[in-house]
Amino acid sequence: MKKILCALVLAVAVLPAHAISRYNTNGMQCDEVQYRVKSEGAAILRYKSSRTNMTLYDRYVAHGGYCDINEYAKLEVVPASDTNRCRVLKCMPRMNVFD
């Protein structure tokens, strides 16, 4: 039994870690941004702020299944090279009406 448990622990330890991808949306067209998020499930999207020269970023998801149990997927927009209003989903906290 110890051998099986040891083999299982080693097998899990050598599996590759799935890091989240990061993309700069200013250099991508909107359909490519949407494709990357949908194909990977979730991605960090970075873009220049329209009001300041700062770089903004956040995690965007393919659907609500990638959000925590107390979150939902809300439609947001990010800038892309071909439009300033590329539609993507972002996890947002649920509001509890009883608080």
C-alpha cells in the first residue's frame, strides 16, 4: 500500500503545472483576444489605460465555470488593435441581497 501511495505522489509531482497565459491586447485584434481566452479558459489581459499611461490588467474567462462559487462572469470590454470595445468576460463578486 505504501508503494502505491508513494507512486501516486510522485506521479502528481511530475505533472506539468498549468500557468495562466498573459497577453497584451493592444497588439492583438479582438477576435484573437476572444479566441485566446476561449481556447485557454482563462487568461490575463494587459492593456494601456485610456486615461493615464499606466498598464492595466485583469483575469478574463471563457465562461462562468472558471469563476469562484461566490462570483459570476460579467461582460466587460478591453481595447484591442482594431477596436476599443472588445467584449470579454470577467469574474465579479456576487452581491448578497441579504447583507
